[in-house]
Amino acid sequence: MFELVEGERGATLTVSGELTIQNASVFRDALREWVEKSDVLHLDLGGVTDADLTCLQLVCSAHRSMMNMKKNLNMASGLPGSIIKTAREAGFVREHGCRGEESNNCVWIIRDEVGK
């Protein structure tokens, strides 16, 4: 479900399978560990087959934590349909970043999806 690869340009955390409340604590712990260890974390959610609101909240929390620590959380690949669907249903899709996120690097700015 989780695979981490450390590289010269930061760590990449690859997540696959279901990312729901049933395994939220494992996802939270993985994010927490690598948010603290890495200056740059690439999060690859491309293999996620199902996601819920818990997943969205954990990704937001990790992004905000890294932003507050002057670190970077980037998406390593495009978001899969399962996460885009959940983000749209939960009202997470944004046109610009949240307050304090001047770079507009918000995970939930889904340019291809906004307005559709």
C-alpha cells in the first residue's frame, strides 16, 4: 500500500489501493514520518483505487505542515479519478490555494476539472 523511495530531489511516497478511514492511521503515520524527515516530499497517489474525506484531510494537513516548515509537498503524478471524484463531492476542488498558500501549489487546484 505504501512505498517510499528516497532520492536526490527528495523522497517519493507512493500510495496504492484504498485510502479510506479504515487505513487512515497508517497513512497518517507514513505522512507524519516523511513530512518530518524530508525537505521535499513527492506524494504519488496515482495507484489509489478508492478514497474518502479522511484521505483528503490528511493530504491537506501534510501540505500545510510542510508549508509551515518551509518545506515542499508535491504531487508526483496526476490525481486518480477516485480522488478527484471524492474531492469534487466534498467541495475540496479549488481555483486558488488557501490562505497562506501564495504559490497556488494547492493539491486541490485541479485545473482540468475546475468548471466542469
